[in-house]
Amino acid sequence: MYNYMIGKITDIEASSIIVEVSGIGYQINTPNPYAFNLNEEYKIYLYQYIREDENSLYGFKTKEEKDLFLKLIAVKGLGPRMALPILATGSIGGIVDAIERENILYLKKFPKIGEKLAKQIILDLKGKIQLTGDMTNISNSYEELIEVLKGLGYKEKEVKSVVVKIDGELSLEDQVKEALKLLLK
């Protein structure tokens, strides 16, 4: 089983990328191939899908993306080809938020996801998705933001759902403003 590979992107196709590692080009299906740049090196987190008639690699820029993908394909009736568009068109935080709030309309906006499958996703995954394992795994750039929000009286679960939606490049002051806007919605 593959966990990740580090290689150079040699080609970008409509739904996949070609990654060259030690002279071998691997075709990797990915949610958004255009998030990668040609001729740049990336660490890509992998999932290998093997069936009688298929042996495919699925790749992700972050571990969180891969973890959510694995949770989604565990849902009855939802395979890898249906899970990719969900990750491509939705933010990780938005998808998790929709599942936690039982927002069927949000889930139905994704291709091939009807009401029955949206309900199944909620039934199977509500309360079972940890965005980053626990708070210690969230990037160091968010530690101060987390402390500020907790200091303002917000619960850890609320903070967790909002922090992943904030741009880590913003100043702490701007991060707090953005977080408060999201928390007050």
C-alpha cells in the first residue's frame, strides 16, 4: 500500500496528474489537478484503489483531504469516482460542516449525489470526522488564533470547525476577525 510519493508533475490532465518518480510516470487521479504546477515537486498523499477490473491511484495535496476521501468512500454507495468531485468543489471545512449540520441541500449540489445518498453520508459520518485528528495537529500558525477564540469563550468543537477555513497567511488580528464572522453566522 502506498502512503505518499514525492515527485515532479510532468503533465496535467482533466482529472489527473502525471507524477515522475525515479524515471517512472504515475497517473494519479486527483480532485483538482490544476492546483498543481507543471515541473514542480510535490508530496502527494496516495490511496490505491484495486478491484477486479481497476487498479488506480488517487492523490491529495494534504493529509486532511486524503482522510476525508477515505471517510467518504466508506459510505455505502459512494465510490472513489463520486468522492473526487465532492473534494474538488467543496472545502474540507464546508463538507464537514454540512455533514455535522445535516445540510442535505449542500451535499446534493455535488454531481451524482441525490437525497438518498446525502442522507446516507450524514448517517454514516456525522460526529465521526475529525478534521485534523486533534487540536495539536493543526498548523502552528493557528495556535494563537485557537487560544484567542477559546479565551473568548468558544468551545473547542466550534473553534475546530472554523479554524480550518481561515487563511494562515493573514495577520492574527485579521484571522480573529474572519473567525468571528464565521462563528457568528
